[in-house]
Amino acid sequence: MNTTSSNTPKTKRPWSAHVTRRRIAVAACLLIATGYLLMAGPGSTEQSFCADIFSARRIVLAPLLCLSGYLLLIVGILHKEKP
């Protein structure tokens, strides 16, 4: 009885095989962070109203960047490397 062998073959993948997935994940995280930074800004208070909270940057552009970042992260996770 051989105790060193395993039923599942272990194949070592080179480090470069995961580079594409990591780059996609980093790009997705940057998109998400950019979207949240574009949403940030001064808000309205009871004493003063800031009309900037209704700008197209905060309502349209920033959520689209966040959504595209999350979708790109899913693509990066599911991406298969070509052998």
C-alpha cells in the first residue's frame, strides 16, 4: 500500500496562467471604486439644499460604472484560460 499517492492527479499551473484573471479582477475593482468615488460629494441639509445630488454624474454615470465593474468581476471569475 502506497501512502504517498493520491487518487486525484495534481497539476501545477504556471503563475502566468492566472494573470489574465487577476488583471480582469483588478480592473473590475478599479471600476467599482471609481463609481463610488463619483457618487461621493456634499449632501443636502435642512438649512441648505444642494442641487448637485441630482446631477447626471451621481444618478447615471456612477451607478453604471459600479454595475459594469461588478459584471466584469463575474467575467473575471468565470474566465477560462486557453491551454
